[in-house]
Amino acid sequence: MLDQELAFASALELAGLVRNLQIKPVELIELYLARIERIDPHLNCFITVAAELALREASRAERDLHKRHELPPFYGVPIGIKDVTDTAGIRTTLGSAEFRDRVPEQDSYVVSRLKSAGFIIVGKTNTPEFASGCTDPVAYGPCRNPWDTERTVLGSSGGSAAAVAAGLCPIAQGSDAGGSIRLPAAVCGVVGLKPSRGRVSNEMPGAEFLVQEGPLARTVADASAMLDCLEGQVTGDPYWAPPPQRPFLQEVGRDPGHLRIAYMTGLGKLEPSGGSLYDFSSATSPDVADTVRLAASALANQGHTVTEAGPNWGGAEFTNAMVWGHTASWLALEDELPPLDTLDPIQQHSLSELSRLKLKDFLTMTYGAVRRARQVVRFWDGFDILLLPTVSGPPNLISELRDEKGLPARDLNIGPFCFFWNITGQPAISLPLSQDSAGLPIGVQLVGRPADEATLLRVSAQLELALPWAQRRPALAQMSA
């Protein structure tokens, strides 16, 4: 297999090649490290490349290949890990200059699960400071979109999404508090899956309600198989999802039956939520709306009942419940953080604003969002899947991300489509179903019932067959040595 084709093979395909002795783990790691060395200077996907450790782990892996029928599912396969997720012996900066020399002694729970599945970490992917905002950390520089290096990858799992899109690793880990897996997946042209609340044990103190960790991958099957590696609870977890009926990978290709699918292309003009740094009110572009309709038509052709409808989710009035809810966990750890004036302007602003927020106002906002979420989830009493945009339009230019104070610009093409499913706790996935008139990827989002990743993955696999994306690759990713 040519190096170019090998670099863009799925993680499951690579695992099969390793298990069948058609390629050695060291050869695989060397392939991706060479691509990172050649291509990443143009993208800045990685804050840290763990070349020496990855090669050592690959060499160790080769000694056990004779046990190939006993090996874990992703034995010898490279993976990128978001740089807010602790990795023993590998620098983990949290996207912050003040943690430039931080090297954890222990792996996080999800990293331990991924290592047990056989993955080899090639590096830590770019993320904004404390995973808040677009992937343009002041300390490490912006991650650039492989499809147009002048454009953003959004965030906060932007480095992971861009690395997968550019063929710098076949699969990567991300975390999602308000779209941080799905938004970068959409603008980079990869699959991004946010699991249900409680599906994956979450070690982020104070953020368990909003944050879920999950895969960024090239295929629905890869995302499903990685979720199989991550899913499960630890005694003491505050949220638990019921165990799946069967491995999630087995849902891919399984007939979902006749489903009731709702779709929506926009929410109309929304007013920005008071106090929020982000304006989620950008209108849906014609290209994005057309792609949602294309997906709706493809699902109707599969025999599903497809109806234009959507829940009354409250729109932008709940952005603060997500934004402040995520920031609150960092404020709670204030004694462990560097001095405020050393942080990114975004963090300075958010932590300062939150510290002045009255407790009553915070609780009113939070519990108001939870009450509305209970009402919204009832929409799934009448439907099985909701289909809608992931982002509202093309990714902004990197030069447009911040204002003169270093705070987020007010006209980012984010849209209001992702954050609410972190509040409801439902599973959601972004699929790269199309491209706009400029050739930039367009992601479409599907949202399932609480804890029903199974149906979500079955439908996603149907769309992958109907509107395949595997052969789309950014030109930059095909640079030769």
C-alpha cells in the first residue's frame, strides 16, 4: 500500500494490517511522524510530538505480535490526544503558557482506556487555553485548517480534528463542553462524536455535567469502535449511562428500521445572550442549509419518515448556562491556576466576570437551563433523530477570530446548533457530508435520544454510504517528501 493511502486508511484498517503482520507498528509510527514533521509546520496541529516515546512503545509492541489473536482492537495504531488530557510522561500544557513544563505522572482515565486498547500516542494536539474558545492559544499559536490555512479550525478540539483531516494520525481524542468535538470536525471534514452524558467516565471536576470525551475519526466505524474502548463508568461517577445492548461497532451496518426523523436548517435571528463572550446568532448559510436538506432527502430515500420540525430549545438564552458552567469548574480550581494576569485575555475576562456573578443569578440560570432541557428532550417522544447544521457557515479567517482586546470577535460562524445537547446530555455526531462552493467541508449534525448512541450510529452509517466522504482530502495533506 502506498504511504499516501496508508496514511488515510481508517484506524480499524490499520489495526487489521498490524494484526495480520502486513505492517509493523514501528513502520506505522515512522510514517505518521514523518508526515507530522513535513506537514505540521503548515498547520500547528500538535503542541507536543512524542516521537521518542511513540517509537519506543511501537518497538515494544512488535515483540508481542506473535500473540496477534489475543491483541486489543487497536494494537499499534497511532492516536493524537488533546492537550488538556493528562498523559503520563508526556507534556500536557492545557493550552497555557504557564503550564509549558507540566508533565503529568499519571494518565487520565480515557488515556488509560485508549492505551489498554492498544493505541500508541504520537503527540498532544493543539487546544485553546483550558479548552475554552477557538484553537488559537496565545502561547502556542493558532491551529490552521488543512483545507485553507488562513482559516480557523474552531475549537476546542481543533488540533485533533485537523490532525485527522491532514493524515497526521488516523484517529484522535477530543472533549466537548458545547460543541468542542463537533465544531472542529465539521470545518475540518471528519467525524466527531459527542457521547451521552455518563457514557464515558469523566474526571474533570465540576465539568461532569457538560463535558464528554470522545472520538474524532475518518469513519463512523472508527468512531464507534473508539467509543467501545472508552465507554463505561467508574465507581463514584455522578452520571451513568445504561450499558449498550451490544458493542457500538456492531451497530454500524445494522438496519435501524423505519425511523421518524426531524430536520431543521436554522433558528431564525437570535439575539446574543447578555454577558456571553460568544454570539451564537449567525444565520445559516445557503450551502449549509442545502446540505441539511440533502441529508434529509437521503434519509427519506432510505425509507424513513422525514419532517421539517424542531424543539423549542430556547436558543441563545442558554448560552451562558453552557459558557459559565464550563468556566465555573476552572474558577473552582482558582488556587491551582496561575495568576489571572498571565492568562489568555479570554480566560481573564471569563474568570473575572464569573467571579462577580451573584450566586443566585448563576443558580437561576443553571436550573432554568435544566428545566428547559427536560422540556426539549420530550421532542424525542415523537421523533427518533433530529438532523440540523453543525456550524452556521464557513470557518472564519484566523485573522478574524479576536478583537483588538484579544477577546472573541462577535461575528464568528459558529451558530447555536451544538451547545444545547451538552445541557440535555444527548448523544450527537457531526458528519462531513458535503463541501461548499469554495471546497470547504460542511458538517451536518444528528442528535439522538438520551443514551441512544446505537440508533445514532446506525443512521450515521446509512448517510456515510449514501453520501460518502472518504476520498475527500485537503491538497496540503498530499504533500510529498
